[in-house]
Amino acid sequence: MSLAQELSKLIRQKAKLWIKTGSQQALEQNIFDFPDLTDLMTPEYTYVVFDSVFTSLITALWFDIPLTDIQVLNQCYETSVPSTDEFMKGKLIDIKPCSCLEKYPEIGEWLKDIRSAIKSHFGKTAEESRPRKGVYGLSKYGQSFYDPQVIRDFIRSTQIREVKKWVTPETAAASLKSFILSLDLNPSVVNTWFTISNTVSALIRDSALVDMAIVGVSKVSPGIDSTVVESVDLNLSESVFEIRGYNDIAFNCFVGSAVVGWSFVCSDKYSPPEEMYETPGLEGTFSKIAAIAQVIAREQVNRLYMTPLMLANYQTHDERTDFSRSQRIALYGSARAIYYNVRAIVNDLLKGYPELEVNMYNVAVQQLLGRVGGVHRWGEEVYREIDALTLRNQWVEEWAGKGLDRAVLEKIFDSIVYYVKAYNSIRVTEKLRLMARYWR
């Protein structure tokens, strides 16, 4: 494709994006159309959000990570009408991020109840044997982990995003395996977490239990008080568990965890003692984790109705009525122009390859650019924190695990690494320039 053709295509794509999301007509149309779409999206969206939040909660408490550090749990916002000056500059709705603990104080009380129940009914072993961030001079040798920030971000954010987005277990496993190799992670810990995460997903999707079910998503289970759930590990080996509900999974991740040498492992037997369901003050403790997940999931689902305003946010009236004056569309165009350059390099390197195979490599490259340039997306901090060599190893390992040729991937990365850095720099610079008018 010639340069003129590429430019013509880019202009058409920018115009299409503006017409559908950035124009005044799009804003008005979306306000009326989106409620109908939301009704269709809500069941599956609720499933994904609840799954991510519940898994994040047990991850935070298993690894002893403060909830304020867990990205999924801090996707809460306060919304309000902007000031007149802000509105004239294009802000249609003022959105301020906040901690879920600030917006829903009851969550903090529920967490205190959970910790108290663990200590009072299961003793020091259950509370102290969980893996926790090491503190020099305080932590016990062999019972804590000392890691750089990138490892911390992987545990609290990236692994959750990679597994909970709409991908198959095979794709998610390939992603986590690439991190095990590139970041030198403990395979046992990652594998255990992956198995538990898949079990949570299967429980929500395949079983409508007494303590939790999503209308339109959860299937009716054969039993009322328990169900059989299938899960897979990183090697895609299947396991079958009989589970009575979310209590069982939550209990396992607190009391079933134990220190073994340098590894922290979690038992794969989801079978808490019966007294957990019978002891006064303890029977409903772990169900509060599901209740917390419901509160945060409902918060995120309700925000779907604000999507039309958020899509058109930060655009002045002139930008919504004149395609050529939209800074957001210009930002999109600069990013796409770099991608077209990168794609041309890939196509040139893969001359003679089948078109389908070339497209697969281009998808891998587009994913790479999106990760390093997606400054507003949670779960992708790790990709921007690691150095180029580690990023190269992770990306090659992930896509080689998905079936692409390792040697070709390495050749592509070495050929486009300059553009990857440029893409990230341009995205950040353009976004800062776009937002600067609100601080003038």
C-alpha cells in the first residue's frame, strides 16, 4: 500500500471514530441508545467484574497486600457536574477516582471481622503462615517475600487482568508462564493462584449456589448446598472439586495456605471444617468477601450508564462540531500512524509468509504497542516498568506459547523496539498536552 493510500485510510478511520464517539450527534445518539445496550451487556459484564473483584480480594488477603494497592478494588469514582469554566473547556462530567474503602466504609469493617475470625478460631498459624511482604528487622526468615516493585505489581494487578479478561485458559496460561520465565517467579505460587482463579470463574459461571448467583449467567447446579467444579492449572491439567460455595474458596486461601521451604502453597482441597459453618460468629464470615465483591461490582456496572458522557468527555463544542479541531482524534491518529509504520516493517520481514500468519504476528505487535502505551489501563503497569530486554523475553515467551515462531518474534521485536519506545513517548506527551488546558 502506497503512502497516499495509508494516509487516506488513516483519515477515514479518524473520521469514523469521530462520527461514532466524538461528534455532537454521536453524543446525543449514544445517550438514548446506550441504555438498551447496557441491558444486554449487564449480565456478562457483572460476571466479569464480580469474578475479578472476588479473585482480587482473596489475592489481597492471601498475599497480605493492602486493599488500597489492589487495582480492581480501587476502580471507584465520585462523579459530579463540572464547573462552568471546565464545561466550556469540554468537560461534560467530572470524574474523580477514590478508594473503595473511602466510598464504602462498611468494607473495612467486614475485613476486620474476617481477620478477627481467622485469629480467634484458627490461631496464629492461619494468620502468620500466609505469604506477606517482608520488613527488614521484623519478618521471619523464610516466611515472607522481598521483591522489586515490578513483582508486586504483577501480583496485585497484572496477573488478574491477564486471566480475567475474555481469553481462554490456554491463552491466560501462556501469558503467566511468560512472566514466570522473564521475571523469575516461583512457579508453584503462580500455578496455585491460577488454579484458584479458574475455580472461582467456573463456580460463578457453572453453578447457581445459595450464597451467590448471577441472573442470566450462572447455570442451575445439580445440588443446592454444593456443586462439582472443574478447573485447570498452568499445564492445563484438569481437576474436579466439590465446593459448597464461596466460603470454601475463601477459607482455603487463608487457612489452607502454608509455608513450605521457600514456597507458599495453597491446598487444592476445598474442604473447610464443618465448624466453620456452625460456630456462632464464624458461619457467615467468609461470605462477607462475596458481599464486598458485590458492592464493588455494582459500582462498576452502574457506571456503564455514564459511558456516552465519558466517550465525549474532554472535548469542546468546537471539537464536537468540527472533525479537524478534535485533539482526541489527533491523538488517535498519531498513535495509528506509528502502528502503520510498525506493521509495514513486519510485513516486509514476513514477505512470502501466508497472509493469515502475517496477521497473527501483526496482532502480537499491536498488543505490544497497546500495553506499553496504555497509560490509563490498570493491570499493565508491569509492561511499562520492566526494561526492554525483559519486555522482549516476556513478549517472545508469551506468543511462542501461543504457537508463533520464537525466532521470528525475536527478529520482529529487535526491528521495532525503537518504534515501541516512540509510541509510548508520543502517547504520554499528547495526553498531557490534551489535559494541560484544564490546568491553565
